Amino acid sequence: MDTRFSPHNTHLEDPEHFYTLDPQLRRLKQQMYIHKSELLDLLPVHIPGIYSLTGGRQTGKTTLLKQWMTKLLEQGVSPFAIAFLSGELIDDHRMLMQILETQTSSMPDDRIRYLMIDEITYIKDWDKTVKYAADAGLLDQTILILTGSDLVLIEEARMRFPGRRGRADRVDFHLYPLSFRETVKLKGRIKNISETAESATDYSTDIMEALFGEFNEYLYHGGYLTAINDFGATGEVSLATLNTYSDWIRGDMLKRGKQEHYLREILAAIIKRYNSQVTWNTLARDLSIDHPKTVADYAALLASMDALFIQPALIEDKLTGAPKKARKLMFSDPFIFHAVRSWLWPHKNPFEAQMIPVVNSPEQSSKLVEATVATHFNRLYPTFYIKADGEVDIAYIYNRRFWPIEVKWTDRLKPKDLKQILKYSNSRIFTKSKTRGKMMNIETEPLIQALVRLR
């Protein structure tokens, strides 16, 4: 193996102590909360093919692959049948081809081989090599897992080698930050929470009180493990953790030829109009950017990086987005919201000066909560909002129909705010209440209970 990749392949030297020697796993072991994604049991073991693992930066894709390598070793897979390559060290498809030929020739050819290329989108024209290697038979006995943080690039490239993915039912995996439910389970402070999403039994008063405390913390750290561990250790999110994420957004945008001053303006405009209906023209008019298409391009790139969720309006009879209507812009996790604000308006103590005031503000926290619910549903279903005579916060598509949800994170519900959602027989209203109720013949349910059961 090329010695540049040795730090990520310590299993070749000492497979029994891989968990201790590997840099990612060693750091993971030092954390208060150690998460094992459900994807760990879904990643392939027996069926050769080309698989993808996508997701935003800092969500733990590399760590997940290292945990999977540990699992393979524990199941008796030969260390020499496993290899991890970092795309950041490979310049282009020609270098990748040379490395692949060298690496596969040194691996056993009488059994399945497990080859991972992390952040493959760093490699120029990487798909050319993957296509050639598949056609040349180099991957016939190989489970090849490719990871990338840019969803658009990897999806476009996947289309260029149809029929070469393998026979598995599922070949594409996506790693999100932890959901609220996963975070509650990880912390393990609340017992007796049903694992069944369809459970008809409401939680007790004590459990609901505890869930409110957990949700309040989630509005600070979101589903990012570094931030969760920060909060668990010190009761706040550190400036260094916030900077790590904002530096990633800025760095990846610059790598794609974007301008930092435009990025600042657009991110500030998103926060100013957070979770409100906007058009690209409206945003462009308030910025120094001349053309609305530039704003749209930046937003699309942020969405492809899993940093931003662009929520379109729903065309109800077609169950698709309305391209000519305004859309809502929100970050895909509460932690991203805080990290971006910390970068835009620097402060030596952003947790106290920025994060606490936002979470404690009824108006701002309400927007953060609505975005959290919308992005959680978007992980599982196509998710829109409805704009007609009135507005409905969320409409997700399931079983060829849409299901409208109104989010009311206030102590009082106003009938006038329910004008539109009253028109639908399958409406749901998520409230700040700790118990179920009814309003205008629509059942209301505790938002936190609904969110923790969503899966």
C-alpha cells in the first residue's frame, strides 16, 4: 500500500488494536457520547458493487467507515482484504487508476475485497476511472464504497456508470446529522421511550418534561456529534466547534470558485428572512449581487452540501414543487444556523452572546423549531409548504397524497392562523403543549412527542 494512506490503514499492522490505533476511532473513544449509526448494519458485506455514502461535512462519514472496518475485522474478514484511501491525497483520475491497480493487485483475489475511497469528489474526473475499472473487471470481487459531501456531483457521476453498480437492492446511503430521536437515544437520560413510531400511548408527564429539556439542548447543538459532546462536557458549544463548521462551508464554497463576500451577503440574507417566503429576485434586490441566478446558484450549492434546505411551495394536484412561487430557505440543522451566525458576526463568546438569546427568544426560536421539523421530515419524504388563501408550514408526500402540518411553537393558538389547514381532512397541528388537544376540530399533538417518534 502507498505509505501516504498508512495512517488510515493501521489494521494492516495490528488488526486487534485497530480501534485504538486509528486516528478517527481513537478520537471517538475519548468522547462522552459515541454514536453508531443505523447505517452501520445496512452497509454491504456480501454483494460486490459500487456503493455511495453521501452527507454533509462533519456528519461522521469517515468515522462510520472506520467503524464498519472494525465490524468487518470482528467478523473474520482478512485485514489484507480491506483498504481505505483518502481522496484528498489523489489529484486526478490517472493517479487514481494507478493507485487502484496497485492496491487491488495486492489484495486477495479469492474472496470479496472491501475498498473505500473517502471524499472522492476531490479527485478530478474520478468517475472515468471508476467506469473503466468496472468495465475492465478490476472491481468484480470488490465492494467499493465512495463517499462525498457534494450531493450533486456524486449523483451526476453515478449516472455515468449505470449497470455497473452491482446486484444489491440498495447501493446509495446518506448520512445525516443525528435526528432529535437519535440524540435522545444517544444521551440515554430518558428511559422507557417506546421504540415504536406508531405507539398510541402518550408519554407520561415526567417523560414530556425531560423531552422538553432535551429539545431545548437540541436547538443549541443540533445533531452534530462534536457539538453534542461539547454541550455534554461543558454545557455550551465552543467557539472552536462553531468555527470548524463555518470554515468548512466557506472553504468548500471557495474551492468551487465562489466569492466570499457574496457568500456572506447571501447567508446574512437567509438569516434575516429565515423560514419566510422569498424569491431569488427579492433576495438579489437587497444585495450587491446583480443577478438573481447568482443567488440561486449559491443557494443550490449550499443545498448540495447538505447545509441548506430549499423548501418549495406545493402544487397540490401534481404533488410537486411550484418553480415560479417563492420558496423558504432554512439551514438543515440548528447547529449550522448558529455556526453561520458566529462566522458572520464574530464574538469571543458566541454561545452566551448569540446562541442563548436566539433559543430564549419566542420569535426566533419558533423559526428555528419550524425549520427543525421541516428538515426532519425532509429526510424521509419530499417536503413542501402550502401557499394559497393562507399558509401551511409543512406538506410532506406519502402514499401518493400530501399530509399538511402546522407548527405552532407558542403558548397560544390563534384560529386565524389555521385558515388554510382547516381545509384538509388529514391535517395535523404540532404544538408546544405537553398533551394532546383539539382546535377547530383538528387534533393537536405535542411537537416534541411527534418528532421523537418520527422515523
